[in-house]
Amino acid sequence: PLGIEAAVLRLDRLHPLISGNKWFKLQGYLAQAKAEGKSGLLTFGGAWSNHILATAAAGAALGLRTAAVIRGEAPGMPSPTLLEAAALGMRLFYSSRAGYRQKAVPPEVWTELDPASTLLVPEGGYGAAGAAGAEGIAASDGWARYTHVLASVGTGTTLAGLLRASAPGQQVIGISALKNNHSLEAAVRALLPGTLHGRVDVRHEFHFGGYARHSPELIAFMNDWYRRTGVPSDFVYTGKLFFAADALARAGHFAPGSRILLLHSGGLQGNRSLPAGTLIF
């Protein structure tokens, strides 16, 4: 609408399990593991984490042992996401939420894993290696022709990579999936050279109550979006991204003639937690 052009970069189609931006963020860590002669990966995430499943799949494909510290006490029945990760060979360890916030590795982990041969991959792939991998997203055909690139933001790793690879004058906008996470800008800047610090632009008004929270309005939008475009989304990240893009466009944020690229970062694992029939896809 309003004289602008919009397209979706379907990174969700790259791989059924190593989906979207996870494919790119993990590349840096996989290269690091190879360079350092590591034979295993240890990472962190929640019960419905796209990153956990992607790491398990990448390790299985490359012959690397994988393990993960999962936020919260061990449930009676693990989520389908964790069951799938375990089926791929990932060893799961559970941590109290207090311990998880400190990113403490439970002692029993090192009774089963060798620290010297295990590479630690931060939650969501956050870090210089993850951002360097995310720069590869900009190799997509036609990237430079877009005036704006919008992406959902969790840890900020992908946003940092997009900014590092952005063309001159290209505006990169992050849509925070978390409520009042105003430390996010600093986390992104920590992965950027000083010359790019002033270009960090994160919108905080589209969280729908916080991380992994949703409302009837968001679910209705996701279903309508799918009817109109055929593009599936999730309520944790990409649903909020598409809602934000639509709202910003209707509010006149983008000048006539703007060309907007929406980054589908893949990973629909969170949708598996919804009651059957909530979504039409």
C-alpha cells in the first residue's frame, strides 16, 4: 500500500530443521569448531527453541556431538522440539531458571562431555561468530536494491550481521520480540564496529506482551497474512515482524517509493505449543 514495494526473503525454505537465520548464524561456529579441532557443541535454549533443534541437526549432519542446557526443570514430557533434538543425538541437561539466567553450566555436563573438545555456542548463536555468519544473508540476489530491511530480533546477532553487510544508505530495522529489552541495542552494538553504532534501530512496541507471548489480535493477523500471502509465520518472531511492517507502512513510516525486504528468519517451533486449530497453516 501507499506506493511502497515489499518482499519476503524466505530463509525458512533453506532447510527443514536448520531453518532461516539459524543456518547462517551456525556457520561461524561450525567453522570455529573445525578450526579448533572440536568434536562437540554445547549450547543453550528453551523447550521450543529453534536454535536447539538447528544445532542438533547441524551436529548430526556433520558428525559432531551436541548437547544443550535447557531453561527450566526437567518436564514429565519434553516438548516435541526437544524430543526431535534428542532423536538427532543431542544430550539434554536441564537448569533452574535462576541458574540459566547466569548461563551456568550444570556440573553434570562436564562429567559426560570433555571441555577441551567441546565448543560453547551461546544462546541463539549470539557472538562475533554468529554475526559474521549472518552477514551471509546479504549475499541474496537483489539485496542492495532494497531501501529498508526489517528483521525480528531476539539476541540481536542477526541484526548485527545485517548491519555489517548493509549497503550504504540502506536502513536496517529490528523488531524486538521481547518486552522492554532496552539492553538489546547495546548487545547489537557490541558486535559492530563503532562506525555502525549510530545505525542501530530497534522497535520495541510490537512485543505483544513479551517473549513467546501472543494475543488474539496477533493470531488473527497471522492467519490473515497467510490467507493473503501464503507465507507461514510464528507467534514468537516472524508474526510480530510482519505485523510491525504492516503497521509501520499504514502509519506512513516508509516514504513512497520505498522498497522493503522482510527477513523470514524461519523456525516455527513455537507454533507447536499452540492448541490444534489455532492457526490455519
